[in-house]
Amino acid sequence: MRKRYGRKSDHNQSDVMWALRAIGCVVFDIEEPFDLLVDWRGQWHIIEVKNPETNARQKGGSKMTETQDQILARLSAKVYVVETAKEAVDAMAAVKESYDCR
């Protein structure tokens, strides 16, 4: 049996989690296949936190891993990709506005 080591999370992920909790979200660090499962006002949301300083991003590469791209091709749910705490809070604010418009 192979020994499994803890995964490396993007350094900004804790800031994103803190900011989401500060606005009232319940946040779960789910690790796979995406970073966060977020309950915001009775609705579940998936968030992938990316580091803006990674080589792939600087070189214009995919923001997602190959596995994530394969899952996204089959998934009907929206996955929010954020790099900062502000982007995460803004995403949840946009979700709230879309619910308010119904």
C-alpha cells in the first residue's frame, strides 16, 4: 500500500475560506475533485481556488488539472474558479443577486 501524503493547497485558499465564512457561508475543504464545497443561503456551490502566481497561469495554461477538466466535461453544476478572497465573495454576491431576480 502506498503512503498517501497530504495534498498541497494553494496558499491563498485559507484567505478565501476565511472571507466566505465571514459573510455567513458554511465552507468545507473537500480537496477532491475541487477545493471547496460552500453552502450559501441554502444553496450548494463548488469553488476551485487557484494560485495566481503558478507557472501554468503565467504561461496561459489551463487553470484546471486534466482530471478536473474531465470532470467538468461531465458535470452540470457550475464551478467557480477564484484566485482571491474578493473574487470568492463577489461570486457569492452574484449568486445572491441571481436568486433575488427570480
